[in-house]
Amino acid sequence: MEVETGDIVVGAMMLVFGLIGLVLASGATDNEMYVFGLSLAGFAAAFVVGLIRRHYDKAEAYQRGENWHV
């Protein structure tokens, strides 16, 4: 089972967004920007976890011989 190129690109983009969110939160002078930065980082982390889960679900279905439609 191979890793799809699109998943790698989207995962890398989410990593960058998560880092931007952490930088925004660390330099925030008001509560709104702090919450936005942490929310952006949290969303990016959850999205990457979802990509990883989807990959392993596809690999497991492939091992069982099932058809997996994205």
C-alpha cells in the first residue's frame, strides 16, 4: 500500500498552518488572537490525525481484500 501524494501535500500544508497558529498564539497581545492561534493549531493537529487514521483504515481494508472508495 502506497501513500498518496495528495495526502503528503495536504499533511505538510496542515503542519505549516499548525506552526503558524502556534506562532500567532505565542505572540498574541489579545485574547482573540491567542484563541484563534490555538484553534488553528488544534484544527491542524486533528486534521493530520484524521489523515493518518484514514491511511491505516485503507491499509487494513486492503489487507482484508475489501474495496476501499475514498
